[in-house]
Amino acid sequence: MWLRLVEGLPSVREPAALPGWVATVTRRECLRFLREQQRTQLVPDDGGLADEAAPDADAELLKQERFIALRQAFAELPSRCRELLTLLFHDPRLPYAEISERLDMPVGGIGPSRSRCIAALRRSRALASFVGAEEA
């Protein structure tokens, strides 16, 4: 539903109309969902389905959640940190001299700057649940 809201947001011309517009989109999405539910036939659980794949599915879901949180935390970093970390993790690996030239930063400042940027990344609210769990 949020995707529908974001997609249609540019069509809202009057800020005062936003609450009514959100209610209309929500109602339509709920009705669409109910129509789809009526078309769906439930299959009785015989006890032998998805249990074998559950651990793999959970691990994949956790991996995706971490990736999304990391992208969000990365986007919240100052642009200088984003540029530095992007160059440091470039594939193929870039020499520090090239990174220094591109960022107009002394080679000796790259390591300390990297440490500060990674520390800021770890402090991000987006990663709080993952960083705390790994350090415990």
C-alpha cells in the first residue's frame, strides 16, 4: 500500500487534500486486497510443507533486512563519508593515492576518516538493532 501512496503523491496538488487522498488510496487498496482474498483458495495444512525451507528462508530474510538497514544508514551519512566509503569498497580496489587525489584528502587522513565514517554508520538508528545484537 505504501508504494501506491508514494507513486500517487505527485498527483496531490493541494496540501490540505492529503488526508482525504490517503484515506481514499487506503480504502481502494483494502478493497483490492479483499477481492484478491476472495479469489484465493486455502489449502489444508498437511504438516509436510515449508518446514524444511524455514531456516534458509529466515536466514535470507535476516540478510535482506540487514542490507536494507545498511543502505538506509549509509544514505544518512554526510556526503563526504559516503564518497570515501564508496571509493574504499570500489571493485576493483582503488589505491589510496587515487582515493586521495579524487577526494583531495591526504593519504594519511584516509584511515582515520574511514574509522570516523564507520563509527557514524554503527551509531545509525537504522542499524541499532543489528549492531547491538552482534556486539552482545
